[in-house]
Amino acid sequence: MLQFILKRLGLAVLVAFTVSFISFSLLFLSGDPAAALAGETASGEDIEAVRRLYGFDRPMLVQYAEWLTAALRGDFGESYYFRLPVSSLIAERLSVTMTLGVCGITFALLTAVPLGVVAAIRPNSLVDRIALFVSVAGQAMPSFWFGLILIVVFAIQLGWLPPSGTASWEHFIMPTIVLGYYAMPAIMRLTRAGMLDVLSSDYIRTARAKGANERRVLFRHALRNAIIPVVSLAAVQMGFMLGGSIVVESIFALHGAGYLAWESIARNDLPTVQALILIFSMFYIVFTFLADVLNAWLDPRMRTG
């Protein structure tokens, strides 16, 4: 197990360095950052002055090495637009996005996994048809439309929930439902497919033939094996939620890191954009690494892969 963890950790570090270099390079491949900062009406002399001021005239590898060295110390420079340290700016906003992401994936798992299990136990039943409807509706329904519908019904007409803000836990109920519902279809379908496959296997039939308790067969034997791909999917979905919650944050006025990313891109705030890309990528890599370790614990056969 230790050898497997070290191997996956080395791979994660390699991926992290690769992603950091690519994300840093894309900002320069998309255009001249000095010209973008100087503005459309700037002269050639002004652009050259901005290039020297921010160090854009140096080789890109030198800039990357200095940026990465400082980033490893938690120093991402100063925001061009907000005129604040990028690290403190992100730290202030990241808590909102983290809270929303954790709540969203928790809601998705607690809803989709039981629904997928019951649908697999009773195929072609009413529960199975409900699960199919949830899956189709979740894929077809745009997040912004679903969020606006919830605001109209529960905030404006019924007055049960606040429409926006982050003042209390009630402000996160509707955003959690919107963000979690987007991840539910894939988790539910994968759980159902995995359970159907496992329940038809020989060792399940043998356990039932020996008179094993049905609940023990379902949850100790079947679900433990069927849940392995769901763990990997949940890690991917969690990374997506943290990096892709900009729509939900915009609808419900949650000024988190996702909304900060949109603001920074719109205002050519390169240091903030670079830091956010790196941080979101690190979250994605960490969650994937933890999912691999958990899957290896659930299924020892994966440790030799």
C-alpha cells in the first residue's frame, strides 16, 4: 500500500508541475499581456514601459521559475486591478467556494447513491423510472435556469429562503441544490450500473445461496465494489465544482473564488488568474490522488496496477 501511495504521489507532483507550466504559458500565448494592461489607446512606448515594469521583457522560463518559486511560498504577487496581495484576496473568497463545493458534492452523493442503489435492486420499477427522470432532467436543465426558478419560487413567491448573499447557512441551500443536482445524474447512473453488474456476479449468488443476510450482501459485498468508480467520479466532480461554480456564484451573488476568476479574466488581472488556475488545478489533483488511495483501500487488486 505504501508503494502504491508513493507512486501515485510522484505522479501527482509531476502532473502538478506540468499543469502549472501550461497554465502559466497559456496566459502569454493568448496575447501580449503588456499590451492588454496598457490599454487599447496606449502607444508603443507605453507598452514597452509596462513590459519592463512587470518584467515581461525577460525570457518566459525565467518568469515561470520566479513565479513558481514565489507561489510555493504562498506569494502570488499583487493584483493589477484590486491592488491587494493575491494570496489574501483568494483566501478571502476561497472559503465561499469551498463551502459551496463541499455542500454540493455531499448533497449529490447523499441523493444519487441511494437512488442508484434502489434503482438497481428494483429495475424497471417506479423508483427506477424516477431515477431515469432525475438523470435526464439533470442533464437537460441548464444550471442558471434551475437557479432562477428556485429563486422565483422559494425566495420571491414563498419567501422561505434568502435569494442571495452568504450571511447564514440558509443562503447556501439553493446554491447547494443547483450545484449538486448538476452532478447527480452521472453519479446515480454509475451507481446503478455498478450495482447491476455486481449483483449479477457469481460471488453475490454464492453469498445468497449460503444464506447470508440480504442487507449484508447488498452493503458489505455489492456496494463496496460498485462504489469504486463512484469515488473517482466524485473526486472529478468535486474538482469541477470548485473550478466551475462561477455560474452558481453569479446567480446567487456568492462572491467566491469562481466569481473572482471571472472578474480577473474580464479585467486582465494576470496574477490573480494565474494563482486561481494553479489553486483549482491543485485541488483537482489532490482530490484525484485521495480517490486513488481510497479505491486502493477498497479494492486491493488496484495496488498492483
